[in-house]
Amino acid sequence: DAGITQSPRHKVTETGTPVTLRCHQTENHRYMYWYRQDPGHGLRLIHYSYGVKDTDKGEVSDGYSVSRSKTEDFLLTLESATSSQTSVYFCAINHRQERTEAFFGQGTRLTVV
Amino acid sequence: DQQVKQNSPSLSVQEGRISILNCDYTNSMFDYFLWYKKYPAEGPTFLISISSIKDKNEDGRFTVFLNKSAKHLSLHIVPSQPGDSAVYFCAASVSGGSYIPTFGRGTSLIVHP
């Protein structure tokens, strides 16, 4: 199994508060991604990283920011959480550069009340 | 605008029969296609992939077929087993780019004993 750890696994937070989700990998892979999964929408890309300090926006990036100061860590921040950001968040890493078999973490269930 | 479409939200199959899950894509730049399987409360796991230079790839009970002219791929599971009950996501990507898989909305497969 790819070494990907997401923390926390579950979180309940109040509207308007900042929240940071962490993705940690032990595989030294270059590419890391944050997706959110919602019923009827599948997996949608929020942000991705193609190296340390190299990040870019995905399909649903509004309200989210990311940082990657080390190869192994990719942080997703909700600056001011809203109820529409209640979701399951998945981090993924790219296994090999020439292929796109991304490997996923176990997910973080975030509830914004 | 969805670039990867899974038009069947759910599929029910009898154990031992064939399961056929379908996926259509609109972006002609996609050249690598993947299927992921997801159980509840777990992250998606890679199942099988196919490059655009092939039209078929087999791995045990799983076969993926690609019809580039129709921009259509399908996943065949033969024989289906109750343990195959899960949500299946189709994904597509462009090689040489940021290796970002774009996902469909998923098909929930239920295999009845």
C-alpha cells in the first residue's frame, strides 16, 4: 500500500472557522492532489501540487488554499468554512511519473455546522 | 461541463453473471484511462487501466475495453462476486501533463448472492 496518511479522519467545525487538513506521504512522489467527494458529483479536484511550493487550482478551488513546503506534506486550508464545504476530502499521490495511477488516502470527513 | 461521464448511477447484478460498467468521455486529449473501486469509508483503490494505444486490457476477472472512435470505455467483471459490490469510478488523464485524473460521478454496483 502507498504510504498516505490523512489527518484528521473526522472533523466537525463551525461556519466561519479556519480548518486545515493534512496529507502526509512516505513515497517521495512528486504529484499530490486534493479531491472532494460529494453525492452525485463523484470526485472533483480542488488543488494539486507538482512539487515543493508548486501548486495549481483544480475544478473547485474557490474557498480553498493549499501549501506544500515539503515533499511529504500537502496541506488543504479552508480559510472560513461554509456549510457547502461539508464533504469527504481525499488526498492522492501519483505513483509513477509516466503513469497516472494515483493512490488515495482514506479520506477526511468534514462537517461544517 | 463533465469531461468524463458515467450515466448509470447504479447497477444490480446476480452473482456469477457479468457486470458491465460504462464510461464516456468528451476530451479527445485523454490518452490514459483508469477504473477505481471504492468501498464505504475507504479511499478509492486503483483497479485497472488502459492506454489509448490499446483497445483491451485484462486482469483476472476484470477487463477494460476502449473504443476511441466512440470515446467510450467499459469495465467487464466476470464472474461477478458479492465482494465486488462497491462504487466504481472511471477516470481519464492526459499523459505528459500534470497527470491529473479527471473522474466520472461513479456507478454503484450491487452484486446479489
